Amino acid sequence: MTPSLFHLAAAQQSAPVTDWAARIGWVVGLLVFVAFVYWLMRQGWKWRGTLQGDLPELPVTPDDPGAPRLTLSGRYHGSTTAGQWLDRIVAHGLGTRSRVELTLTDQGLDVVRPGAADFFVPAAALRGARLDKGIAGKVLTEGGLLIVTWEHGGKQLDSGFRSDRSAEHAAWVEALTALSTTPHTTEHTETEGAR
């Protein structure tokens, strides 16, 4: 054997054998870490719900909500403390994203959410509406979200919705703002009783 062939034969070695035990150990460790992070996130969500336990049960739709002024199909993206777009409200299912069917009547805003808790915002609780670009966990282009401000349990909330047809948002802002600034029968009756 010539010296050049000897060096060539010495250079050819088999590839290293895969260490399956180490590889499986890394995969299991990674899965345990991901599960731990998920558990921490879940505990944080439960803790936030406990802190918001003073929020009363959500109002339900009255037997006769009245004739629809506007309807909307789209997505519900969550609720936050009014003016604080990152302070998510999770109590009573308000933090659960879902499909949504909105109906605006003279009595208020009916929020129907398949797979999540429905609720009703009485007209007297409406505080206004605006177009915005974000709410906790969702950021869109400017004006991409319809934000409805309402009061519940002495606390003002912002709820974010996105229509399947975003051109509808402007009409909703106008109608909700008009309804929120209209004097309501209950308030009018109380004022008359005080005279």
C-alpha cells in the first residue's frame, strides 16, 4: 500500500453514532419547560380573575330588547379597564375571544358570543364608542377596532369588536355615541320623582 492510500484510508472514518438518550432527554426537558410556562400563564389568568371578583354578573338580554337599529357579525377581542388598553378584564368570561353577533336597539347593546358568555349592555350604561387600533392582545391598523365604552359595577370598561365588514364601524360609532348621550327613561323618572 502506498503512503498516499494509507493516509486516505486513515482519513475515512464512520460518522458518529447519534446519542438517542441525550436527544430524548432534551426533548422531554423542553416539553416540561413549555408545560410549566403554560401552567404559569394559566395561574396568572386565574389570579387576575380572582382580583376582578368584585365585578358583578353580566346583565342578560331583556325579554323584549326592541327593534334592531344596527347588527354586526365579527369578532370579540376582549375587554379592558377604560382608557388602559393593556389592563385586560377576564372575570365572567370577558377575556375570552370569540365570534360575535352584535345588535343595537333603543334598550342597549346585545352581545351574543357562540362558545362564550353572552351579555347585554343597557343603554344607560353606554359611555361612548370610538375607533382604535388596539386592545390587550390585539393590535390592528388605525381604526381597525370598534371600542365600546360602558359602565358595569361602578367600573368603566372598553370592549373591542371587529366587524367582518370594517366599513360598518363608523356607523356603529355614530349610533352608539348618540345612544349613550340620550337621556334614558329610568334617569328621567328618577329626576321627576326628586322634584
